[in-house]
Amino acid sequence: MASIESIARVLGITVKDVERRALRALIREELRHIRAEKILILARYGVREFSELWRKIEEGTIDDTVAHDDIVRLDYLEHKERELEKILRELEKK
């Protein structure tokens, strides 16, 4: 298996740059997974955003007991998405 040092040498960049690029790629990939899961959950209820889902629950169009697990999961996914976006912005400043 290639080491970070050998990859950096082949690419002509520093080890730190390899690590930074790898972290950005990893975070972007995780964000893609999170966003895809959110889309799948929201599509179940025929909405595009968490706020739309919540509005339908408040209106009584969707039963909150039926959607409870999805609401909890969406809340978690949105929190994780915000955290990863913040980290990505910090990495892109460097």
C-alpha cells in the first residue's frame, strides 16, 4: 500500500496538502451520503425540506407518530450536515 509520503512525492505536493485534500474528499463524500438519505426520507412524505414535513405534521396531513423515527433521523442528519459543512469551510480556507 502506498504511503502518504509516496503519494505526496508523486503528486509533487506536501504531505499536509495530501491530508487536507483527502479530508475534504472524505467530508464531501459523507455529505453526499447524508443528503441522499435526507432526500429519500423526505420523498416518503412527498416533501423537499424538513420544514415542509413539519408543516404537514402540524396541519395533521401526516401523523407524527408514523413519522417520528424519520423526524428524529432527519434532525440528526441536518445537525451532522451543518457540522461537516462548517469543517469543510474551515479546510477550504487553508
